[in-house]
Amino acid sequence: MKQAIMTAPGKIELRDVPQPQAGPGEVLLRVRRIGVCGSDIHVWHGKHPYTKYPVVQGHEFSAEVAAMGPGVAGLRVGQKVTAMPQIVCGRCGPCRRGDYHICDALRVEGFQAPGCAQEFFVARADWIVPLPDSLTFEQGAMVEPVAVAVHALGKSGGVGGRNVVVLGAGPIGNLVAQCAKADGAGAVLITDVSEHRLEIARRCGVRHASNPSIEPLAQAAGNAFGAQGFAAAVSGLAKGGVLVAVGVFGSQPRVDVGLVQDRELTIRGTLMYRREDYERAVGLIVSGQVKCEPLMSEHFPLAQYDQAYEHIERSRDRSMKVFIDVTA
Ligand SMILES: [Zn+2]
Ligand SMILES: [Zn+2]
């Protein structure tokens, strides 16, 4: 079978490798679509702090069950699925309390373990998430980023009835804004310096989309949330507000801890997801509460993996979610 392997930053080779087989508790998947994500682009540039080369990428994907190893039940050959890409130890403190997504020994397929950029991929049955037939393979490959957004909102302590500002309208920001609406947020404001990305957010139903290089954030918040929101935004987070850091930071932002104390602010981090986030993500896509289509940009075949990155580079903010069509 064909496999795309990144041998060094910016260098992807297509090679023939033996087709893997499903062992006990494992499932052989025929990979259909892979979504290219921001962290993949860091790996392409050699700027991902936790990835060594060579690496087989691919962690946002959809597939069909091709065969099941001994002891696997509840799946059928031909079924549409995706799988969570985490490999965890099951024994450390976070794993024992159910927070396996921040396992002390966490490895992620496509980064610290081989990913699915190959025609067939073996996944552990427990980590497979079935997809309804009504989902397209493109939507199936977007369950992972939607699960990132679902998990991030879970970390906020609940957005029901609260005003939400999402800074950045790239794929993750867009999906966080959509999920915040689905979670019953009061009003959702998304900001970005890219008019193109703001337009895509509007197409996804996020009405308040503002460009801070044209309209100051305070003014945008005033328009979205009314006078009260305006006063809060002028001085940063509203009293009792919650900031969830979803993005990966290239630099180390400074935080005024005195302000955190005085305003009873909460700052939380969020990493990846758990199974329940994946399942909720599937439901949000099926119900149409999260729209994936406006984010879908271009497709490239597996043999042109490197051209997908070159395209992303060239088109910058105009490409949102680029897919690798592994098998037709
Ligand atoms: Zn990703
Ligand atoms: Zn662990």
C-alpha cells in the first residue's frame, strides 16, 4: 500500500509499505479523507516542539472498516468511522482520574506515533468512533477539530446565557463559535483580521463577526452584547469572566495576576478531547448545529501531500480546511 512519510521538514515521500493487519482488539481501516490541521503545518515547517522525523502524519480522518481483528465486536465491515488519535498509558494520575487526554505519557498519532497518511491504518477498537452513514467523509474528517471545540467549551464551565468572544476565526475559532451557539451562549462575537475568515464565520451562522483592525474590540462587543458588554470589554474580561486558551502559543503571553484576583477571573487551558467530546461533535454535525461545509477548501490526492502544504502556504487565510483524499 502507499504511505506518505515526512522524512524531514518540508519533505514528503510516497513509498510502498506492506499493508498492516489487525491484531487482537484492533481494526483495519481503509482511510478515506485526512484533514490538514494547524499543528500539521508546524510539523511541515519543522516548528512542532514534540515531533521527530521521519513521521507519518494524519490525525483528523474518516475511514471505512476493512477488517476486524480477534475479539472486536460492535462494528461491521464497510462501516464509516473515525478514531481518536491519542495513545495513553492508563496508569498515570491523569489517566486514573479519567483525564487520559492529558496523560503523562501521551502520544498522538501523526506526531509522536505514526498517523493515518496511508491507504490502510490499524486503530485500536476502543478508540474508534462510529459515524452515521448520513455524514460525508469530509464531515467525518472534521469530527476531530469539532471535538477540540466541544472540549474547550466544556472547560469554560458552561457558556449558557453568557456572552462569548472568540479571538481568531480560523478553523478552530470558527468551530468554537459555532459550538458556543449550540451550547446556548447569550451572544457570540468572533474577531479576526481576515475578512475572508469573518465571512466564512457569518456563513456558518455567527452573526457578530468583526475585524479588530477596522473596528475596536470594545465597539464590536458593544454592538454584539449591548452597553454592559461594552463597559466590560473596555477593560478586558468581564468580572467573573472565564478565559479558555485553545490556541497553541508561539510566544509566552504575560498575565496580570492581580487583575485575575480582583475580578475573580478564571483562566483555563484545554488540550484535545475525550470520547464524549467526539460523540457530541458527531451529533452537532449530524443535527446541522455545526456547519462544516463553509470551512471546506481544497482536496489533494495522497501522492500530492506536499502540494497541499504549498497550496496552504500560498493561499494563507483563504484556505481553511484542506483535505487529503487518501482513497477515492
Ligand atoms: Zn488537528
Ligand atoms: Zn496516562
